[in-house]
Amino acid sequence: MERDQFGRAYAILILSTVLVLIYPWVHANVPWLKEHFRSYAGVNDLFSNPTEDSLTTAFQDSLLPSAPADTIPAPKPEPIPFPSKTQEGMNSFFEALRAGNSQVRIAWFGDSAIEGDLICQTVRDSLQRKFGGTGNGFAPVIARVRGFRHTIQDENTGKWYARYLGQKNPRSIPFGLAGSYFLADTLPSVFDSLYIHAHDTAAYALLPWETLPGASFKATRSAQTVRLFYGKPDSLTGYRADDPICKVEIGEHARYLRLHPTAELTETRLSDARIREIGFSVASRFEFPVFGISMESPTGVILDNLPSRGNHGDRLMQTPVEMYQAFDSLMDYDLVILQFGLNALAAEMEDFSWYEAEMTRLVRFMRQAFPGKPILIVAPTDRAIKYEDILMTDPSLPRVTAVLKRVSEREKTSFFSFYEAMGGSGTMIDWVDNKTPRLANLDYTHLNLQGAEIAGRLFLQYLLKEYDAYLAGKNEPVE
């Protein structure tokens, strides 16, 4: 019996070894595998170890294993037109800017490069100064990296159950606009009687607000309107008396609202006063998802910063298309930006057809999610890798940039390359080693606040140049 078990184990080991050895050949000759899965160059890649002095990273999500320096092919220069030649794809967005009589809203989805409102805050501030508007846009109940975003600082009280894109979602509750949802803990049963019969402010005030789930927000830009977005629970009692109560705090003033979570997405206005700080708490007899708030103005530019760390784009499709459509029906977006690619980089990889197929699916998915809205693909910033004390631009960066440009051309979206706009190969090394103060972190991947501001200005140069071209086509004077 023991000999038979040993034989089976030995056979499994041999079979596994053979599969590992032949997989690169099978991957190269099976189109379906090439489209949906990555490969590796060979068995040496599985056992190669990076040098001990490899970079200490601030964000591990974007640093992928790379091959030793002598196996890395030299990057082939692939010139990428800058700016893009697809300005006409954003005509509706530019027309909304030109008209200037309504809210012009941008959804900026991206990876950790825009986390903490980096890049976005520079673009938002500049566009609001030029075209009007105030407020820092959408903010989830709880930011995934607490305290990192400076434009909206948040604090939380009570118990919240939080889920984000990339995490397991055992409750199968749909993610919201920012790829997250938050369940408020239920009201203690001892207060059920009071809650059920509460119909006035005096009774609401007696609820144990200090222990109930709440969130407060402090923004750098004042907002004229604050909206709360939430979903519905799996089952509803149907009685209005069971609707959650929301306590809204602005300074020393408190008011109480009934929420009615009967749709997949509902909004409630928390304030119509010009404010920078607001807090809310929720008293409910059942759990229901709360997505976040929006601090905005009814006219001018509003830019929503929507990061998802570790994401190379595909995770956006974990949010149902119907949920995006519901948010779009309430937000009425004028432009959707997709900034990805940083997490797809792999120095030893030459074939990125899998990523081209993935981003094509994403663009088509987002077209369904935001019907009729222009899409702008933004390729990643420069990134450097280090082997044996030699720093170089990641050879896969121009390849991924070229892939994103091909997707943009085929799907007829607009396109912008941060890599090209920054100056191309070697820029990240210069920004870290030669600039005072440094413009990026020591991981040679992520821009810091100063570098993100410069990147934001580079993007603005592109966007406003395209806008001027649009005005010129309409024989409008350029300011």
C-alpha cells in the first residue's frame, strides 16, 4: 500500500514537472491561452532570484517579479504620437465645457498612481478655476488607505463592514462607483421599540448615535451640495417605520432624515449649504450598503477620483454594468478616464496580447456602463527597475503603452501617454535621483505629491490643447 502511494506521488511529481516545462510552448501555440493567460520564458524564470539590494517599495501592488538583467531584452523604441489624434472623440465633453451652463462631470478610474487624489487634484483645481465649479467630488465612506488623501479627510465611528474590488465578496453585494461598499451595523435591539415609534426629532435624538456607524468628511474645497449614495438590503419589511434614520451634522447643527433604500441605488441630499465639513450617522434595523458621498456644485467641473490599487483594469468589471448605469443616471458624466497599465508591467514579457484583449473588453464594458459618454485611455507614468545596481526604464513600459494606444485606435477612444509626456525613457530615474525635492518615491514607480502635480500639469497641457483645437474647429476664440 505504501509503495503504491509513493508511486502515485512520484508520478504526479513527474507529470507536474513536464507540464511546467512544456507550458510556454503550449501557450505560444494555443490562441485561447495567449488571450486569457500569461506565460513565462522558460523554466529559468521560475527559479531566478532578484538581487538582495532590489528596491524597497512603498506599494507592492505594482512591482511584479522580473527576470535577471542579462535576460531582459533592450526596449525597442515605439514612437507614440503626442498628443493623440482622436480629439473628435471628446467633442461632447468639450462642448459641455464651452457651454458652461451646467455641471461637467469626469469619472477618473485608475490604479494606485491616482490613489489619494494624486494627479486628479491638480487637474480638478485647474479646471475649476478655468471653467467654474467647486467641491472635491465623490468619496467612499472609508478610504482604502486611510489618511493618504489630502483633499478629503475622513474619520469613522461605529462598526462598518467594508469590501473593495479585489477582495472576496461572500455577501455578493454589488460594488459601487468607487469599487466598494460599506454595511452599517444594525441598531441594538434594546432600542427597537423607540426606533419603531420614532416620528420626531426629539425621539431621534435619543438614539445611541455615539455608538452607531458614522463618517465625517473635511474637504479642502467647499461644496454647495452634499449627496449620500446607498443601496438596498436583500430583504425589506416594506414598512416606512423601518426605514433607516440618518443624522446629519454640520458644525454644531444636527438634523435627521429618513432614508428610503428601495432601489439598487438611491441618493439623499445631506446639505445644500456651502460647507467644507460634514458628518453623518445611520440608525437602521437592517444592514444596507452605503457607497459614499459627493461634495460638489450644481455647475462647473466636478472630477471624481476613483482609484483601485493593484488593478490593471479588469477589476472594474466586477462592478455590475447596471450599477455604473445607475450612478451615471444620477451623476450624468461627460467624460470617463481609464488610467491603467502600471500593474500589467513585467520586464521579461514581450507578448502583451492578453492585456490588449483584456483592455478591449474593459473599454467595451465601460461603453455599456456609461452609454454615449466619451472615453479617454491614459497610459502609465514612467517606471524604473533595478538589477545589479543598474537602473533602467522597465522594458515592458513602451510595450504596454503601445498596446493601450492600439486599443484606443481600434475602439476609437481618445488617448494620452504619461510616459511620453514625462519625457520617455529614464525620466523616473531623473525625477527620483536628480530632482530636489524628489518628484517620486524610492520605489521608482509612484509619484509623490510634487511629481503628481507636475504630471497633472502635463495632462492639462494635453487636454487644453485638444480643447483649443475643438474651439478652432468651431471658429470660437481661444482664451
